[in-house]
Amino acid sequence: MAIATMTTKGQITIPKEIRDALRLQPGDRVDFVLGKDGRAVLRPATRSIMDLCGMLKHNGPPVTVEQMNEGIARAVAEHVLKSMS
């Protein structure tokens, strides 16, 4: 368990094992989220786009950029038609 002590100015140094686990670097921003149960969760607010790799799962066959663009164009056209009616 990692423990930190708050200074009189309200500052806390995040323990190294937590910084390492969250891959925090100097200058990174951190969010503190207070849950309904009174627990506070600390999470990195500064992330690299590469951290998103693998977050979305696609179980079908791979699609080309052209197929993605066609799908986006279809969705936009449907949205425009719905908003006009």
C-alpha cells in the first residue's frame, strides 16, 4: 500500500509505485474523482493517443479507409435527412 502525507499547503507527492503504475511523467495532469461512497480515484488526465490503441474491439473483417469514409458519409446523410423532417 502506498501512503503519502499532505503538507500544510495541501500538497501531496504521489508515491513512485503509483506514478509508475499510471505512467505519470512530470507535467502530466491528474484528475481526482470523488465517488458516492466517499472514495477518491486518481487518474491520469494527460494521455497519449497511443494509449487508446486496442480500446475498441471489432469482431468483423478488417475494413478499408474508403469503407469507413463511405459509412461515415452514409451516417451523416441519414442524420441530415432526419434533422430536416
